[in-house]
Amino acid sequence: MAMNSSTTKSAVAFHQWLDLFRWCAAMLVLYTHTMNRFLVPLSEATGKRSAFYYAASFMTGFSHQAVMIFFVLSGFLVGGALVKEYRKNGTVDIRMYVVKRLARLWTVLLPALILSFAMNGAAFHFFAPQAEGVYPTNLEDQSDLVSFVCTMVFFHTVACQTFAANGPLWSIFNEFWYYMVWPLLFPILFTRGSIWQSAALALSGILILLSLTYWQFTGSWLAPYMLIWLLGVAAAVIPNPPVRSPGVIGVALALFLLGTRLAVRRTFWEDYPYSELTFDIVLGVLFALLLSAMKECHRLRAPIGGSIHESLAGFSFSLYCIHAPILTFYGVAVAAMWNMHGPIKPVSAVHWLFLLTPVILMIPLAFVFSLGTEQKTHKVRQLLDRIIPKHSSMRGGARNDTITLES
């Protein structure tokens, strides 16, 4: 009985750690995008620079890594669930899998696109002179119905720019297609069906990845970066973690992040773009090893804060999707009303207030937004479940009438 109690506590603690990783990654992206817009880079600042300035600049170097954490977590939670359910029931419900994935994305994405359009329109309506140079010159072309539909069906970064110039949404393109390709790769790796049928499905998935990667013009390359996503799947399904101590691998991950931040300058990624994938794979491996070790640790301690992490993670997706247009509106409004144009070198409390206000305000704004989006995901799922027609399924690679998957 004691063992069962200990295992239950460890499982609860693990889910709290997952929630902590999610909201911290979203906050890192928000913080970095805020500082990149409004803070003069440390390398370009002249004169005396405070320790707080150094610290604030140092923390801007982790937003890309945060997105890689998202990819690993996505593979762990979504891809891993598909494997686990097949191992448990011998079946997978592709239809319900698609319903859940679309509900999760569209519930937040579509309102976020509408909000982006509204924020851009308000900025030009109220502060048109100051908006010049802040938005892309082809913003009008990115704000038509075609761009909206293109982004809605996840072809932005391939067939169009992201609607309303909401740049961070590039990663949603990657996420969606990882979701869609994974069921095609899944049979050849895990099911006991026809090897030829499984190989044909896998080949079609690979061709989709390569084709979309060929046409992709921004963001992280779709096909190579699915390796990061698959590392999360591996962490979810491998029963015996290669490294059993979460502490050891956690320290290794922290040292890697700090070491690369200190040793590698941004110009390095510009001069050697292909090297970034290598660093990202190392990061993905370390984080996947951490998840694997934590998952199997029967004495895992909960993070400080406990259940609060679930609440913060509950609107992290909303935060990620809406922060860019709100940041832009904030910059334009402050420039117009207080003549404070970014980027700036902070030398007073007023400057720091200007820099940190959007970070602080974005949290309650994202929470309120999530009340009508993320918190309604189950209702959107029910709606899609009624709309999307049922079809026959696969059991172990053969056609069948019953198939289930929870993710």
C-alpha cells in the first residue's frame, strides 16, 4: 500500500513538473520577444551597464530553446499517448485522434487570428503615423481572407505568410504536421499488420514531410525537426530510462543551456545555420532523458508551488498565440502617447517599467482570453466529433470497425 501511495504521489508530481515546463517555456518566449522589441541588445549598448541589464539581456537567449521544449513535450504527450493506447488495447482511433488535435489547435488559433487582425487594425486606426516601420510593408496582403484560411488549415510558412503577421505561430505549422504524419509512421514502428501497407503509409508520411520542408520559407525545418518531436515519443514509451537520476540529467541540461548561452553568440547561428539543428538535437536528447527519468522515478518530489503550475499551464497556449500582436500594439501606443520608442537602453525606473509592463500585463490578458478558448476545448471537441464523419478503422494494421485512442 505504501508503494502505491508513493507511486501516486510521484505521478502527481511528474504531471506538475510537466505543467511547470509548459508555462515556463511560454513565459520565456513572451519575455524574449518583449525584450527583443524594446531593449537595446547588450552588444550594442554603450556606456555604463547595470548588473540588472546584464541579467535581463542574458535571459533573452532561451526562446528558441523554449520552442524545442514544446516540441519534445508535444511528442511525449501526443505521440506517446498513441503508442501507449495501442499497447493497452491493440487499437488506435485515428478519427478521434484527429478530432482532439484539431480541437486543441483551432480552439485557440482561430480566436487568436481574429484578435491579431483586430489589434493591428486598432493600431493603424488610432496611431497610424507611429505604426509605420513597425509592421511589415505587406501587412495588407497578410490580412486578407486567403491568408486567414491558409493559416487556419496550417499551410502558413509554406503557401502564405502567417495571417496578420503573428510571427510566433510558425511553430503551429510544425506541430500540426507532426500530429498528422505521426499516425502514418506509427504502424511500421509498432503495429503487427502488413509490412507492405505499413511501409506505404510511412513512405507517404516521409514524402509529406519532405515536400512541405522544401516549400517552407521560415521557421525551423519541418522534416529534420520532427526528430526533436520523436525524442519526446521515445521518452514516453521507453520503459527503462538510460539515465535513472533526474537530478543528474537535470544538471547536465542546465549546464548545456547555460554553456551554450555563454559561449555561442547569435552571429554564430547566422554564420552556421545548419549547426543550430545539432545543438537543438542535443537539447532535445537531454530534455527527453530528463522526462524519461522523471517518469520512472518513484520518489519524485513535486515542484515548489504544487498545483499552481496546472493553472498557469492552462493558459500557456493562449499566451503563446496572442502575445505578439499585443506587444506590437503596446509599442505603438506607448510611442504615440508618451513618445517612448523602443528599443531603448534602460537607465531609469521608468524605462524598466516600460519594458516589464507588457510581460506582467500579458499574464492576466492571456488568462481571460483562455476562458473563452482553452477552457472550452472539450466543447469544440464535441462539436467536431459530431461534424467529422465516422469511418472504419485499423486494428494491428487490418481494417476493422473498432478502434480507440485517448491522447
